[in-house]
Amino acid sequence: MQLARKDLLGIESLSKKEIELILETAKTFQEISTREVKKVPTLRGKTVINLFFEDSTRTRTSFEIAGKRLSADVINISQKGSSVAKGETLLDTAKNIEAMGPDLIVCRHWAAGVPHFLASRLKASIINAGDGAHEHPTQALLDLMTIREAKGKIAGLNVSIVGDISHSRVARSNIHALNKMGARVTVAGPATMIPAEIEKMGVKVSTDLRKGIASADVIMMLRIQRERLTMSPFPTLREYSQLYGLNKEALKGAKPDVVIMHPGPVNRGVEIDPEVADGPYSLILDQVTNGVAIRMAVLYLLSGPKGKAAL
Amino acid sequence: MRLIIKNGHLIDPKNRRNGRFDLLIEEGKVRDILKAGHTVASADVIDAKGCIVSPGFIDLHVHLREPGYEYKETIRSGTLAAAAGGFTSVCCMANTNPVNDNASITEYILKKAKEEGTVNVFPIGALSRGLAGKELSPMGELKKAGCVGFSDDGKTVQNSRLMRLALEYAKTFDAPVISHAICSDLAHGGVMHEGFVATKLGLPGIPSAAEDIIISRDIRLAETTGARLHIAHLSTAEGVELVQKAKKKGIRVTAEATPHHFTLTDETVEAHPPGTAAKPSQDGASPYDTNTKIMPPLRSEKDRRAIVEGLATGVIDAIATDHAPHALVDKEIEFDSAAFGIVGLETALSLSLQLVEKKKLTMKKMVELLTINPARIVGLKKGGLEPGASADVVIFNPSLSCKIDPAKFYSKSKNTPFGGMKVKGVVKYTIVGGKVIYQV
């Protein structure tokens, strides 16, 4: 079975059924990565371009491995800076890549909406690998997979997302994904990092870490990205860590069987205490492993005959 | 040469005419207004049956881009676009390259307009030298050369003392200071209205407060100085309230609103309004269209309604387009990096007529907002069709349906979110100084 979609641009427009299809498919691909010969011929002859306009090691490598395990030819292109700085329009860049005939383009960009821009103008399938502060759909999908593995279900769980919600595409994709799957979502962080009217996305908001994670089944910690911020919305990393850092003490209010997730890379000692990051309830490495399976599934499901609409 | 415009419905708010009159033009001026049915010997005849005949529209706020950005627009293409939209006079902003902050640039613009332009061009001089927000521009010299107002437009004067000095100094020349009110500290990298849609799209927001704070400041400074302040492209509900209160207090403040702010909201950034040319991407709509990136940004529905209300009650004095042509290289890029602004001259009438059709404005009120009111703000002896007035006239059919087609724009740039939209209202003739410069 294939997705009747050309592109995967975000979780927002996905149906629950489509999410289930991706999760089920990923599960069947999981086994391939444990074989002696980690390769199947499924996407032989297909070309995948990883088009990254922003630094990324984890996501790019994960897509590259996913493509290679399915026997696709994977090419990495990194471009820095804006179209304005280059003097070339984004459309020109895109058309040049299209001229090389890729089947799938995995796009990471520092600006929100770039995958949508490409999807509406190119024939190749576009997979959003993170666009600005908008969405990072494969991250949310791998998070769903990881939660389901750990908890046996998603519906009915309390999930708290903690940190810089304003700048987080991981938070946005997860809010959409978790709501669609029937979980209850709370976001927590400094008021200066909670974007306007976020409660309309169907979440509870707390500026108090302890209240924010009370009775949580799952806690997702977000990376504090100080490098992105001018006029920091919090005074010091030390104070951030004191108020919003997840340590054993803070965890006491959560459920005893709470699990901890983090999209990486972890700022040890800032948003998360090493004791917690490495503790028994940490699923951080399972997330990375599942990432490969999810991306194999997405590449596979979008590589068939093209559907009309995008995800 | 004599020209008579017959069988039309004349609306001339300045001279309190609203009915079936014929308009006789001679030697470039209005000669007479006649009861319908008169015959006039040896005159050319324009049959305006089914049409409104009105003073030519006056746009307080356009960017003609010349000199310096001729790849976006020229005085020739911009004034052609104006003519096609029914405008007979336009006021062009100073953010050219070089900036219009001295008489030689004003003279250059006016010379070009005379040689290549089709409608009347009235430059707005820079408020500060180089639009740098540091030192006053030579307003006396600029006024003498032909500037009718002063503004740094998009580069809002952030320094309150400079704004005070500008208002005080401009008073001598009885020219308005025009404020594009955005506090740059608060707008800080924002690309759309701050609110739910921006949050969902992950785009940095521009809070309404960024606008309201500067409007408050400038109104207060207008009160202190007794000078004339004009607020450009008002976009927030609170801004409308501030202007209303100021007017009640007797402060000399006027305001304009754009067709896009009274037609669209921030939701347009997420997806095109139905019936417009959405690119076939996902779910039939294309989010992040850079033609929805405008400063001030498209606001909430509450704000949009307040703007419409403000136009109807007279709190807002004029409809102005903020015609901002940008080439593909400025727009076919990341939303964050794309230039702010859209073209507006060729869509203003049909969008304004939507307010008439929805009974938010009377036809007379709409004409007032496009003619005599803007004329008064910048002190032009235009906007009415009394005998002796320059024969600047627009003849339009308000009920003829059409589809907005950017490919047919006279403007060099096609950056509009309204492409493909079905609207009503077609300009049939535009007449400047008695000469037909545009006709369908």
C-alpha cells in the first residue's frame, strides 16, 4: 500500500489513518536494520536528494541510512545562507536540482514554508526534514513510534513538552501528532518562549515545570538553542536550568513509570540532567533507532505512483 | 477641444453631486455640469451609460521605484498601472535610490513624470536625510521642488525626538508628516501578524502593539506640536480607536487604509482565499505565499472589521494602496527573506467596490475616500469636478464582472495575492487634464 500523497510536508494535514499506515510500515522495516546484510532492493534505481540548507547531522544521516538500506541512490547537498545572499531565487535552486531528475527530495531549511514552496513547483516528492519553527514531521512520527513501543499505546497518555516552544518545529509536529492519536498535551516553558495563542492548537500551557509535568506519562525535553536567539528570552542558562531543567527532583511529580524523550542533540546539564538523560526512563537512543525505520517507511510510501495531494 | 461625458451617473462628493449629469470638458478643464439630456455642439462624446463618472482617484501611497529600482517599476509603468486602476494622481514615497531627500531628486522624478508618466505625480519627500532616521531632510527645499508631504515610510522614525522635530518643522510648510507606524524593536524580525496563524506556521510575529505604540506616540507629538499627522495604512483595531479619540480631541490627525487590510486577514498566509489562484500543492491551497507578506501585516478578522468600520464612520479618511512592486527575485524565495508588499493600483477599485456591494460603504462614501479626502490631506487642488477644475476623471462600470489577472497588469511587477479572484468593477476611461489616457 502507498500513501495517496505526493509530499510529506507536515503532520497537520495527515489523517490518523495515514499516520497509522506510516507507523505500521516502519514496524515492518525495523527488522531490516538488525540483519547481517542491512539492505533490501525496494528503492533500487530511485534517487533521493538530501537538500539541507541548515546544519544537521542526525536527521541527514538518518535519512541517508534509510535510503541506502532501501537501495536508493542518496546524494547530499548542503547549502548555506539565504537566496537573497546568493542572488539566486529559491525557485532557480530548486529547478536546477529538479533538472537532475531526483525522485524524492528530503528538505531541511532554516525558513518555515520552504518545503511547501518546493512541493508546489517541483515534480519530485518533497519530504520535510524540518522547516524553520514550523514542522518536523518525521521526528513526530518516530516519537509516536517510540511512545507506542514503550507504553503500548498513545491514546489517553499525558505528554508534556518542555522548553522553547516558540522556536520548536518538533513541538509543533508533536502537538499535531499527539492530538490526532488521542493523547493529552501540555507545553511548559518560560512565558517568553510560549508562542501566542498556542492553546488554540489544543494544548494546556504551564510556565511552571512541576505543574507542567504533573501526572505526565511522557516528557519531551526540547533543546535550548541559544545560538538562534537574539536578546535571549531568559536571563541565563543557569537560571533556565534551575527553573526548567529536568532533574530527579523535578521528576518526582510525574508518574513513577514516566519516560523521557529528547530530539537531540542534548545540552547536558542545561535542559536535562545527565542522571536523567542516561537514566532507565530515557528513550533518547530508541528515538534515534526508530528514526531510521520511520524514514525508510516514508521514503517507501512516497516512492510509488504519485498521488494528487501532499500530506 | 471639447469633450462631453454623457449618460453616466456623476458622483462628486466635493461638490455634493450624486445623480445623472453630463460633464462638459474644455481645454483640459471642467467647463460645465449639465442636466442629463443636453446636446452640445461640436464636442467629442463619451457614452458613460451604466457607469459611474467620478473625479479621478488619488492615491496617497505608492512606490514608483524610480530612480534606482527600475527592475521593479518605473514612473512610466507605475503611472500606467495607476491609469488602469482609475487613479489620476499618485503620491510616491521617497525610498528610491538615491533617496528623495533633496530637490534634485524631486525634480528628476517630476521631470520623468512629465516626460513619461501618464497621471499626475506628487512626490513625498524623505523626513530624514537618507531615510536614516538621524537628521531632518531639507523640507523647505523639498516642498519648493514639489513634495506634498514628508515621510520615511517603511523606515519608521524610531527616535521620538526626531519625530517631534519633523512635525514641528513641517508645520511651517503646512505639509503633513506621514507615519508608517511600526516599532522596530517590537516587530523584531517578524514577518506576519502575531497570533494563532503565525504560531501554527512557525513564523515570527509582529504584534499589533508594535503599530499601536508608534501611533500613540505620534498622535501625542502631533498634539504637542499642533502639526498635521497622517497615519499610513492603519491595520489594527486599537489603531482605529486611537485615531478616533485623537480626532475627538481636535488633534490634527488623518489616516488611510489599504484594500488588502480591509479585505484579507492573517489566515490568508496559511492558505489562499477560495476562488483565487492557489498553486496546486497540498489540500488545494498553498501556504506561505510571499504575496501575503506585507508591512504592516495582514491582521486578524477583528482588526479587518474595525478598519471597514473606520472607513464607514470617517475615522479613516482615505483608501490608499501602498502599491509596492517587487520582482520575482524579491518574492520567489523563502518567506522569511522575501520583500514586504504587494502591488495595489490595479485592484483597488474592485476591492473597494466589494465594500459597497456588501453595503459597508455607500458608493458616494467610497468615491470620497478615493478622491476629495486624500486630496485634502496633501493639499491638492483636486478631487472635485467643479467648473474650472482640472478635468481628472474616471469612468467605471461598478457591476461588470471580471477576474483579476496579474499577467495583464500594466505594473512591471505582478506580486499580488488577488490573482484569479472574481470581482466586479471595470475602469472604462481614465482622463487626466481632459485627455483620455486609458480606455478599455
